[in-house]
Amino acid sequence: MAMSFLVALFGIVAPSTVRRRDGTALAHYPHEAFWKELKNQRRLFQDWRILAMFVPMFASEVPFIVLSSLNSLYFNIRLLLDSKKIASRRTRGFVTVATVSIITIAAWIGITVWLYRNPMDLLNPPLFDWTDGVFAGFFVLNLIFGMIMVIYQVTVQWIIASFTNDPEKLARLAGMVKGVLAGGVAAAFGTEAAGLTQLNVIAYNFSVQAVGLVLMAIVTWRCVTTTNYRKEENFIPPADTQVNQKREKDNAMRQEP
């Protein structure tokens, strides 16, 4: 941790000095007073898009809790978003959410069926070995949930990042995402600490992620646009984008009577 502090102190360059290959800056970085920044943080909670994404953020890492518990009780320890093939960013997002939904729902159904076939006794856990027959199905579920933990969270972050190109707004959103995500993990741990059966724990986590998927689809369809260029004062579009927009404007002016 001490080394990370030194790297942050001496290794991270000032954002205002970063330049693209075409020489343009990334954005304007006006200094914000403390109270103004607090007001900007408050505005995040007044944006329905951010509020709608609370559940998806909250649900991003809950599979980690279920799989960790089942691993410890059943086994011992011996052993599409940026595809260029889809031109529309909104369509890419919607296809990704649909794909994540199919994988997530299938995985939760799979873990529920597996648990029904291998009932849990908290006072006398089975502690199966990897050579036991039931391990194969659970191993596959482990791999799938490991994938879900990544693709679900990345999809959440991609949708939220599409709201703005402004570095300051993105920084606020990044902090909110991690904070809400941590809250979701804490709540999932709470279901374990409350002594709920594993089926009830699964039902809670499945429900949270399912609601999150629905909200992701709604926000993607209504709010994700092709680009945010020229919509924000602090963001500076790449030079080639500015040239193309100037040409389009000049062409439009020539066509006017």
C-alpha cells in the first residue's frame, strides 16, 4: 500500500497535460470549490438515470457471496460492448444486456437446481472432494458465475459511462459505482449472517440481479446515444471529429438558399 501511494504521488500525470495523438487535449479542467463539488455530487441523486442504475450497481458482485459460501461448505480447499460490427452504441448495449441476462438467469437456475439435488446442512456440511461426482456440475457453475461477476459489472459501468464524456462527472460516477457496489456486497453478506437458508440467499441475490437487468435494459434503450460529442462544455472532441463536424456544417450552409 505504501508503494501504491508513491506511485500515485509521483507516477500519475496531471490530466490537463494529457494529449491525444492529434495534439488535442482531453477536456477542460476548471477548479471546483468544495461546496460547489458537494452540489455537483447532490445532482447525481437527482438524475433518474443514475437512480435507475442503483440496483444494477448494487447487484454487481452478489454472486461472489453465494459461491464463496457454497465452496466453503461443500468442498474442501485441496485443490460485446465495443464491437465494430454493430454500428449503434445503443444496439450494442441492448444486445449485451440481453446476453448477460440469458447467462445470468441460466446460472441462477442452475445453482438452484444443484442445491435442490444436494441439500445443505449447515451443522454438518458435506465437504465433497473434487473427485466426487457432484463436483463437475458445481465446477461449471463456478466458471459461469466467475464470468457473470465480470460481465455484469462491466455492463453496468459501460452504461453509466455512456452518460457523459466529462472527466469530472465520470470521476463522480466512478466513486458512486464503487460505493453502491460495496453496499450490494455488504447486503449479500448480511443475508448469510442473518442465518437464511442457502435457497433463500440465492432467491434474494437472483431477484436483485434480475431487477438490475430489467433496469439496465430500460436505461440502455432510453438513454444511451451514439455520442456525447459537442454536448458538454468541458469535453474536447478529437480533432478528426471536429473537422468532420465543421465540414458537415459548411456543407449545410452551402445548401441553404
